[in-house]
Amino acid sequence: MKLVKKGSLLLTAVAMAMSVAACSSSQTSVKNSSQEKAETAPVEKNGNKVVIRFWHAMSGDLQKKLDALAAEYNQSQDKYEIKPEFEGTYEELLTKFRSTATSKEVPAVVQSSEITTKYMIDSKKITPVQEWIDKDKYDTSKLEKAITNYYSVNGKMYSMPFNSSTPVLIYNKDAFKKAGLDPEKAPSTYSELEEAAKKLTIKEGNTTKQYGFSMLNYGWFFEELLATQGGLYVDNENGRKGSAEKALFNSKEGQKVFTMLNNLNKSGELGKYGNDWDGMRAAFQSGQVAMYLDSSAGVRNIIDTSKFDVGVAYIPHPDGVDSKGVVIGGASLWMTNMVGKETQQGAWDFMKYLTKPDVQAKWHTQTGYFAITPAAYNEPLVKEQYEKYPQLKVTVNQLQSTKALPATQGALISVFPESRDAVVKSLEAMYGGTDSKQALDDAAKATDRAIEIANRTNGKK
């Protein structure tokens, strides 16, 4: 299964583009931006069916599964035709969406990654799905609250979750046995993780044959390890009670994450693969790494392609801290206001179709992404797959045990790409010898500068 690479979000050029995009808006995250645009594209039809253009970033095998899903929807009714259109990576799609003006071929539905949520809300190009939820008296209680919370602000749902994932700890059960560790008990705390990593690290002279643990230099994992402690990324309730003004991730919670990683690095037990997802996964499958953090969407593929027994567990947390859960990742579907009500009605109908338990069961088992409708987990197809892949149930349990807090709801900031880039640079500096507190403080200062510029440009100060 080919996954859309998250690491590419760190490209400086993209970050700059996102910053410009964010600064172009003077709206706050709680304003309704759907009424800002009066012009809409004419209704496009194929025969008697209204055409619903759907821009997405699913490539490879995921694109084939998405196309099949759209085809099944098209065959299920005679009013609308979903037309999936691949627009490249999330970044490439967003760049095109930013410059799109009303025309016959504008999209009605746009897939966008979770960290673009604030930009999409402020873009003046979307209609919150809450408007259609209210019109249709649609019951959102049947959706996974741990997922919909991310895409909601002050009780208003802005987009429909689609391909949602969270991080998990993946480990080599065979390596655990050889090291004298219980293969059915993965480390849950930092001290347990460090102890296991020490036993799992195999060195021959100056060469390390097997690293105990690995984590990509990728901001998403840092954010998750912060949130599971209840730590906030930015102020104003993680940017959900007003525009964020200051980074908070260099708190004691954030420092615990950096300290844990620094300890593993200094002791030679941390495998470092930059932001190379494929390289890290290949290292795990070849026995060069015994434990690592990955996306829940990658679990099934890792199990299918590994020659040893694979274990999956919750992400670890510091000693003496109860886990608060995880923040949802992945992407959601946004309804644009560049099309008329008739086309929007079709977009809404498609979104509702996607939430059907049988549809979600198929999407979940085929891709590894979560079902946004919990009832899907009771479908025969899912139960059958869980017998074969019990590890998938672990990812769902971690999500559903997440506590509803500002920390686990996720941060809303328009300069997320810049901030993630700053965190990555700080991780690299720390691994190179910079004091862990200094490195994290530097990332927070860089984030503060980016937030200040964005807020000043938007007239919020």
C-alpha cells in the first residue's frame, strides 16, 4: 500500500506558500467564511447527473481504492456523478486551490490535510459542513467524536473527516523474545521504553546491528507525544478559543519528549533516518530497528510485508502521567462555496454516503485508515479482518480511549508548516549536541515569530 508521504510538508517553499496563504485572510477561526463569496460556478451535468468535482491527493493504490469508492457511489443513485481528480500531493493541491477562481471546472469537494484546517476555515472559499448538517438534521452523534472534534470549532463542524490516522508504537516481537522481553507487553512509559531500547540494541564493535528505537524527525510525532501528556502546543486553548499568539510546546511536557529522545541518542540506541518514511520502515523490516513510531494507516502493510511477528501498541508517555490519548491526523473533505446549492447538495450527499457503516468498513479494512463511523467496526468484514489482524484493533482502541481535551483536539495555527520545520531543525540540532532545552526553546521562538507576523498581517494585533 502506497501512503501519501507526510514528510514533504516540511518543504520550506511550501511553508512559505502556506504562510502567505494564511496571511491573506483577515478572518478568525470561528467566523463563517461561506458567505464571503457571491459568485458560483454554473451547474455542470453529464446527461441528467450533476457533476461533483472532487480534488484529492490519494496516489498509487489509494487512488485506485478511492476511484472504486466513487464509482460505487455513482452507481448507487441517479442524481449525481462524483468525478475524482488527482491534484498531486496535499501541498500541490492546496497551492492550486488557493489560486482557483470560479469557473465551470472548480471543485465542489477538496481533500486537505489536518494541519491546513485553520487556513481552510479562513480561506473564504468553503462552506462549513455544519450548514448542511443543520439543514438536513443530520445526526453527527453516529460519527467518531475523537475524530470530528479536530474539525470542529466552538461546536461547529467545518469539514467531514475522511482518511484519518494516529501514531502507534510498532515493534518486532521476535526481537523482544531474543532480548528476554515479553513480546505481549510493549513499553508504555518513557522509562520502560528506554530500558527496552537498551536491551534491544545490538552492537558489534563500532557498528550498531540493531537500534532499540527510532522516530522520524517529523513534527507530527512530537505533537502527539506532547498531547498524550495533556500538553498544549499553543495558547488560547490550542488556538481554538481565539487566534494563537504564543507557542507553549516548550513546556515541561515538551521538554520531557526532547529529554527522552536525547537520552536514547546519547546512549546510541536511537536509529536516525531523518524524515525518510520508507527508509525507517525498511530498517524495521530488515531488523535494523526493533521499535519505532508510525502512522496507524501503515500497520497492515507492515504486517503483510514483515518476515517476523509484528506488535502494535499505544504511543508511550512519561512516567507518572496518565495517557490522554492522541490527536487525529490525515485529512478531511471540505465543501467549497464556489459552486451553487444544487452542486453542494450533491457534495453533501456524497459525504453522507461515505459515512455509511458498510462503506467505512470497506475503506478501513482496505486502507488502514480509521472508520469515521464506529458502527462500521461491527460489520462482518471488519470482524473478519480483526481476526487476521488483531493489531488493527489496538489502533482503534487508542483512538476511542482518547480524552476530549484541547490538547488532544489538536492545535489550530495558520503557520503549522513553519512550526513543524522549526521543531525538526531543533531535533537535528539536539542530536548534533545542542542542549535539549535550548533546542526546544529555539523552536518555540521561531514559532512565535511566525505567529506574530501572521497575526500582524491579519490585523489581529
